[in-house]
Amino acid sequence: MILVTGGTGLVGAHLLYFLIQEGHKVRAIHRKNSDLEAVKQLFGYFTNQPHTIFNHIEWVEANLNDIPALTVAFKDVEVVYHAAAYVSFDPKNFQKLKNSNIEGTANIVNLCLSFNVRKLCHFSSIATLGKVTNGAVTEDQNWNPDEDNNVYAISKYGAEMEVWRGTQEGLDAVILNPGVILGSGFWNKGTGVLFKKVYNGLSYHTKGEMGFVDVIDVVRIALKLMKSDCKNERFILISENTSYQKLLTKVALALNKKPPGKLLQPWMLSLISRLDYIKSLLTGTKQMLFKTTAESLSKKRLYSNAKIVNKLNYNFIPLEETIKTSAENFLKDKTT
């Protein structure tokens, strides 16, 4: 039995589809208010019988801090893919991030040890890696606590520490550090919102640069590593490093929209962030642009995928192909 956490998210839902296609017996945990219909819709990008695939999954209602429910979910489990995570860059949500990402991962690790799980795959983020002034970041760049790290990155780093702690106690594990994950589905959250915003009209871009990867690559690599003898290692998953301007231009052209032509300078982003903060204080509305996010949008971050390419002799899906496929599915969903 294979257990997947975060099965109702972009990575988890794709992972479930590929696991079922390979004939595995799969169990997935979900929260009470999870949108299971969105998972079925995502399966529909790959097959004309999404309900058939969906019905092969054993769903268990649980959250990462519900030990009794998780204990039930772990019965007869041999392999775990831990994709569940709470995503927020709002400092006000740090406790929620800590509870879900750090304590929740600790619970998963402890149960893996208790149930003698053969191997754990933990989906982390490049946000947990150290920064370099020149050149590309590799797996050897250590986390720097003195950096102005955002609260999400801090919580994901804490989650990684729980996994490494598990490996010291006898658990075999691999940690994946994907860049910004792009793919079809979930258009109202995560990177899916990017396609929605560009479709509705986006005039501005920033001067930053980041590493991007197709969700299918993330899933395929996870499956390959879990079948291999590789253990207690981490891998950066990046298809390409590119600027936000080039990315948004490709998305706009794929959606038959006008590419954003106006540059938001770093000082503009900083000002917008401060005004947004003041607005949230005065009106009680949710802050949309945080200081750390504004800074990251103007920085160039390059990441190396050499380790995973050499390990698996892997060829990543080109970013342009990822955008093309995602845009086609977005437009299809808009008309149905």
C-alpha cells in the first residue's frame, strides 16, 4: 500500500494519477473540506474515464495533526509520498505554517518509523536552499538563518529537519526541492492563478529570475527515485531558469493575450508592499504583497539541476511545452 498526503493539491493529484496508472494500491488522506471534484477534473486531462481512476483510490479523511486518523491511514503502508503543505507568506500565519509543515511532517516521520515504512519521499522547495551571489544554487548550499527568509521557507526548512531527523533514526527518505511548479488544474490557487491573471489581462512584470519545473517532471522523478536504491539525499528539480518577463510573455502568447510590457521597478514593489500593509491594518483586509515576496520578485535566482540529471539521466520537459499544454487545458476549462 502506498500513502499519499496532499492528494488534493497540484503535485499530489498528478502523483495519484500516475501511481494508479502503474497499477499500485493507493491510499490518500484529505481534509474534511477538500475539493475532491477538482482531482477528478485533473484526471480528465489524461483520460476519458476520470471517475474510474478516482475510484481506485482509497480516501481517508485526516489532517497532519490528527494522530488517531493518521494511524488508521498508515495501516499496511509500505511507501509514503508526503506532498501536503500549508502555503502562506503572511507572517500572521506562522503558527499555522508551523503546525502543518513542521509538526505535521514530524507526525508523518514518526508514523513512518512506527509502521516500519520502507521509504519516504518528501516534497520540499528550493526556498529551503541557501543563496549564492554568483552562479547557480546547488544541493550543497546550506540554509542561512540570518537571511531575510519568508515564513513559508522557514516552515519548509523545519519540515526538512524532521525528515533528516527520521533518517538518523532509521528511515530511508529522499527530499525533492522543486522550483516554481507549473501544470494544469487548480486555476484558483497556487501557480494556476498565474494563467488566470494573464488571461484576464496583466500589464506589469518584474525583473526577477527563477527556476521553473513541470509538475509531471516532479512526479516522474519522485517515482523513479522511490523505485531506486537512492536514499537520504536531496535533489533540486528545475527544468529551466528564466525571467518572470519571459515566462509571462510565453503564457500570454499561449493564451492569445497581450504580453505584459510595463516593468515594476524594485522600489515600486517595495512601495506597493508598504501601502498594502498599511491598508490591511486600517481596513482589516488580507495583505496581498509581503516585503519578502516583493524583494524576491526582483532578484535573480539561478538553480542547477545537474545532480538529478546525472543521477537518472533525466530529460526535463521544456518550459515552453509546459506552458503550451497548461494554456490549452485552461482555455478548454474556460469553455466547458
